[in-house]
Amino acid sequence: MAPPQGQMRPGRQLAVLGAIFVVLYLLVFFSGGASGGWKDRLEPRLGLDLVGGTRLTLEATNSVDGRAPTAENLEEARRIIENRVNGYGVAEAEVVTEGDRNIVISLPGENRDLTEVGSAAELRFRKVLKVADGGGTLPSPAPSPSGSASPAPSGDASPAPTKTPGADATPSPAAGGQGGGAPAPSATPSPSPSAASPSPSAEPVPAGIEEQRKAVERKVGAEAWAAASALQAPADLTADPSLAEKLAPFAELSGREVAVLPTQMQFNVPTIGCDQLDDRPPASISDPNQQVVACESGTLKYLLDEAKVLGTDVDDASAVLDQTSQWVVSLDFTGEGQEKWTALTREAVNNEGQECDASALGDEGKCRVAVVLDNEVISSPQILSVLTGNSQISGNFTNATASDLASQLRYGALPLTFEAAEQQNVTATLGASHLRAGLLAAGIGMLLVIIYSFFYYRLLGSVIFLSLVLSALLVFGALVFLGRQIGFTLTLAGIAGMIVSLGVAADSFVIYFERLKDEIQEGRSPRSAVSRAWIRARRTIISANAITIMSAVVLYVVSVGTVKGFAFALGLATVLDLVVVFLFRHPIMTMFARTRAFLSPRVSGLGRVLPARAQQAARDSRVKEA
């Protein structure tokens, strides 16, 4: 017989809860990132304080007006810092933005000094002296660049600034570390003069670099080092297989090892490819007074002159439509920056100072200027005339590519700095100890709640126990799924948030059960009391949980670092506890109210609350139903 209209159907709520569990754990086992055995699929993503590693929270500040940077600039900074962190060659590094001014860097599994990755990023404008293939492959056709070659930068096709005016500057030769041509193996080979390379500098190489360079020399071997030092220009390995065999060890070097090699060697050795050059620490090519090697699009290797213009010399950059309705990037320089830019364009147009050779000329036969951001050449426009005012970089731009380049140029000019708001280094051993301690604390907390529940509420304690178990399973499944989908990591602070949520869950039990006692004391039958107690306690339970959730949201928004993990875990556990309250706790109480055990004061946990008249009313009600 169907229950009367409006009467609760506990089976339906329990079925909905069961469906939620089925869907959640199907997602856990079969969603996008799931792989490995069932144990691997059930493993949540753990934070650094539980597995060990380094976390650094950087707070971005604007030294001009003190205001927070724009979301666009912060995202651009995040991308740049991510490229720097990836230069360490670590796996699963994570760089994310938090709030409107924070960038959080996480390197799991190892401790590193991350101070340099937060240094202010500056663009470098350098004249392109030579171009070579950056594939870094062993014997494959790799002809020397022809005099008419005009490599096209990524995102555009030979962009050329439109005419605008200039000033004067005399280029100076690059200082030390540029050499590559002594025939005998040496830790610091002496460069040989060439048309596009400066005379060797007598300035000593820093001791730290000298030691690293010697270590690389030992790694590749004396024969390979001597062959590389003797190169005066990029070699054609297809024409000399024996040279290819000699230079093969250089292909095995890491980016950090390549970074300590002389500049001419980085450029001339064909087996050193763009993959290795792009993995160098950005600081290795940040000196504006040295020639450097950098890649564009991961395929072309450029030998670049000293940086005559820096990113701080750019006042503004924007993507605009020109008179032909083509997208271009408009550049405005500061007063001093305009003078430097004019001098650089004059040098490029007249091919003065360190001359660019035929391989570096654009399709109009003019020298090009590379815009370098950390390790990457983001554009290399051909300079068609001396520019003395607003300049434009034109090419086959779309709105998106022009806006992206403008953003990079604008960020390079932004006086943005980062301060370390929070730094944490945790060893793997200490992380495992934290994990055991956190799980032990959570287990003890749940056990104490359960013991108290059975002691005070007896049969009703089983409802509390089952509710906590179901809540724990929901939270665990949600953690695994969210870690896989949005990268949420469980930290020690997150475990603390879940322990606190146990108290919130216990409060909702007390509110409901004490209200139930009040209803029974007023003479209502247990079955009627369960329904009325739920109606009267529901609002209080929702209000209490809502306040906890709002507190967690506010804490998540205003906090940084691991405190966010605490707030997220507390809010998540509280929301899921509400789900269990509505879909399990009240339905199961409705079912218990129909049992004989519920009417026994000793068994139900209601104690002396059940007066004789209430027990008699309950029996009468059960007789009528029968």
C-alpha cells in the first residue's frame, strides 16, 4: 500500500544517495586521468607537505602605484615563471595563480632554491647576427643557411616595423665567454675572430662557471671538446660523418650543462639543439652585455648581439589595425628607451657594429632584431628604416597573435616584482611522517565521536557511525576526482579542515536528536516525533552548516598557500555532510522509528525520555497500523 500523499518515502532518498555514490566512483575509476591498477586509481593527489618537495608563494607588487597587477599581466607572469621552473627539468611542476596578486610554485619530490624564478622578467632586444638549424640531430641534411634565407618568426611571416624616426648609439663588443675556436681541448677555449663575432675577451670566466665547464668537458670527452672548440661556424654533419660522431656527446647534455658552454660553441655545434637551449636556466642568458644564443619556434638557432634595448624601455604595446585593416603590434618607448631603439634600428639598417651575415637578413635584405623573453625569441622583425617614434611590427598577425605579442612586450616593460609570501621545504621522509600523523589524528577524531555517540545515544549512535562513514567515502571520492580534474592536492592543512568538519557533523546530530527528545517528552509517538523533530531541526542544521561554508569560502578567497587547502577541505566536507544529512540521516531515522527496538529506552538511547504514555501511544499507533 502506498504511503499517504506528502508522507516521506525514505527508500527514494537512499536510492538517490546510492546513485551519487555509483556515479562518483565510476568517475574515480574511469575518468580522464585514471590509470594503473585500482589502488593507483584510488590514490588522491597529495600535497608537498605529505610527499615532500618545495612550495613558494610569490606576491606580485607594482612598484609604480602599489596596486595589484591586472589579471592579464599576472597570467603572463605565471607563464614566464612556469617556463623558468620547467627549465629545472623537474617532473609535475605546478605554477598557478591565486587571487589577484599571488603565484604559487610547487615542485613535488625534491627541494630546490626557487629564489631566481621570481626575479622580474625583462625583455631583451638584440640584433640577429647569424642563424643556424636548431634541430640538434645527427647526420641529416642540414645545409648551411643561404644568403637569402629569411626565417619567419612564430605567429607571423617576416614582420617588418613600419617607418618611424631615431637616435644614435655605438655598439660595444660582447664581454667574455663568447669564444669557441682553440684547436686544443680547453675548459675556456679562445675564440677565433670572424665577421660576425667579437674578438676574444681577456675577462676571466667566473670560477663557478669554470668548474661546471670543466665538468662538461670531462663528460663529453677531450676529442669532442677539441672538435667543438675548433669550429668557426655551424658545421655540416652530412658532409663529414666523422665529425658527427665526434660531436655526438653534446646531444646528451642537459640544458643546464649547455648553459655553461661558450656562446660560440652553443651556436656552432650542430648537435646542440633548441630543446637543450630552451631548457637552460633563464639567468644564463640574462646579461645584456653578452652575446647569447636563443631559439625561435624551437627550430631556428640565433646568434644574438648584446641587448641594446630592454623591456623596461618599452612604455606601451598594443594590437591595432593598420590602414590596410591588417593586425599589427604598436610600440611606444620611454624617452630614453626611444633613443636606444632608434640607435638599434640605425645599426640594423646600416649593418653597423657587429654585422649580421647573410643568413640573418630578412627578405628585404635588412638585418633583423630579435625580441627575447627569457630563453625564447618571441619575434624577430626585419628593420626596414631608422625608427624615431611610434613603431609597428607588421606581418601575418591575427587579433589573437597580435594581442599575445603585445602582452609579452607590455609585460616586459612592466616594473613588476615578486616578494616571497610563504616558502616551504619538506623532505620526503618528513612528508610521509606528516601523512601518518594527519591520518592518525583524523582516525582518532572520528573514533572519539563514534565512542561518544554509542555511549550517549546507543542505537542512534549507529546512525552517527554510518553517517560519518558515508561522509568520509564521499569526501575521499571527491578528493580523488578533483585532484585528477582540477589539480586539487590534499595537504596537511586539508586534513585539519576535515577533522574540524567532524565537529560540524557532530553538531547537526546533537541538534536533531535533542529535538527528537523534546518531541517525545511532549507525548508524541516516536514515529510522529521523528518527522516533527526533523522539520524543526532542519532549519538550524542548514543555518549552522551555511555559516561554516561561508566562513570557508571567505577564508579561501582571502588566504594564500596551504590555508586555502584547509578552507577548501572544510567547505567540501561540510557540503557533503549536508548531502548525507538529507539523503541518509533523516530517511534512516524514519525507518528506525518503525522498529520495536526504537521504543526501548535502553536500546534507542532516548533513556528516560520515553514516558509511559508515550510508549503506550506508540504501541497504540503500531496496533492501528497493523
